Amino acid sequence: MESGVGPGRDARGDLTRFALLSIAAAVVTIAMKVTAWRITGSVGLLSDAAESVVNLVAAVGAFVALRVAARPADAGHNFGHTKAEYLSAVVEGVMIFVAAGAIIVAAVDRLIHPAELESVGPGLAISVAATVVNGAVAVVLLRAGRRHRSITLEADGKHLMTDVWTTVGVVVAVFLVAVTGWLRLDPLIAIAVAINILVVGGRLIWRSAEGMMDAALPESDRAKVEAALAPHRERGVVFHDIRTREAGHRRFMQMHMLVPGTWTVQHAHDLAEEVEADLQATLSHLDVTIHVEPVEDPRAYESWRLS
């Protein structure tokens, strides 16, 4: 006997509006940061502008991924399309690496050939304004990502927040260059920014790879599952062979439920529905599959093999 949840219960609404917001913010900040770089000549500000170009590419990728992930399950994709969000996050992570490489190349060249900065005041003012735009959008995306369990929005939000701290560091560095006259500080801070970006990109790719490999639910979620099953265990119901995974915002769980062999199919089904409801009340966006077996049958206690 199986008990599941249909795709209609999984609706989160259209999340692409958040991706469109990210795209708009990227276009605005690119224009602002490129202007700041052109009037100052700072390689640090150039690196900041390069990261915003990556933001735009990532935001477009997020838009496409969210459109695909929102599609309902069909004959070719019985479990939906939510893993598309992992692909988007991987692409964003790779783009972060590309941006970091471009920044390092430009910074090393400026380190070898230092150059005076111009119009520092207006350039920094423009960069600060761009940072405010990115910061506001990042907060919106992070909140939406956590609320809707979207790794795509979380990835985009974290990327934008990284961009915010990047710009803060660059602005401070360029200001210090203008005050101290130490021209090599500009490329050095650009290299530091690139290293930070590489760390963020690496973490993002790792998390996405785990999702595509059908990693089990995190320990905190599994603890909630056990808490939901505990009252039923106290009534003598046996649960085993519990397996979990997640795909984007959706969680999947399957298990065996052992009940007296004398029970009617209806009785066992009613209990399965009750257990399913308790689990879904504990974890949102959860698809549950329950296989009912007689508790007296020794075969019912066989566990799945890892190999």
C-alpha cells in the first residue's frame, strides 16, 4: 500500500518574479559600477563590476531554472522538475569561478604596472549607491529562498550579499589608495576579493552536487520525522527501512509500516493516511510513500542494502 502527495499540493506560486528583480538589480548595478571604474581607473572597481556581470548571468539562469522547476510532474518526469534548481546553482557557482579568474588576471597586471586613480570621490559614491541596491535585493531573495525552500533564490541572494561585502572592501581599499598613495593596494584587495568569491562559489557547487546525488534529508529534518512517528510507535506500530531525499524544495520519504496481519486493508490504509498527515504537518513539501507489511512476517524486517 502506498500513500503519496500529488503535485497539486506542492504549489509555491510563481517565484520567477524574484529572479526578475535580481535581473533588474544586476542591470542597474552593472551600469553604475562600470561608470565608477571608468572614471577612476581602479582595477578593484573593475573587479566589482565584473562580479555584477556574473550576477546578471546567474539571475537569468535562475529565472530559467525557476520556470522549469515550477512545471508539474508529467509522464516523462514523474517526480517533477525541481532538480533544475540545482543545475542553476551549479552554473552560478561556475560563473563565480570565472569572475574570480578574470579579477585575478586584471589585478596581477595592475600589480606589475601600478597606475594612478582619478575622480575617486564620485567613483566611490556611485559604488556605494550600487551596494545599497544589491543589499536590498539580496535580503529579499534570501528571505524568499528560505520561505519557499528554493536553493536557486538562496544561491542568488548569497551571491548578491557576497557582492555587497566585496564592494565594501573595494571601496575601503580605493579610499586608502587615494589617502596613502600606495597604488599596489588596489590590485591586492582585488585579489583578496577574488579568493573570497572562489570560496563562496565552491560551497555553492558542493551543496548543489549533494542535492543532485539524492542526499538524505539533514539530521534536523530526520529528527522531526522520528518525533512525528514516536506516538505511533508507542501504539505498537513498527516503522523501518526509512529512506529520505530532497530535490530542490521538495522532500521525499519512503518507509515500511508493519501492522498486525489480521487488520483489514481499510484499517491499514486509514493508519497510513494518519501517519502521512502527521509527517506532512511536520515537514512542508513532503511526498510520503508507505509500504504496509504484516508484523508477524519475518520478511517484513528485511532492510535495504547499501550496495
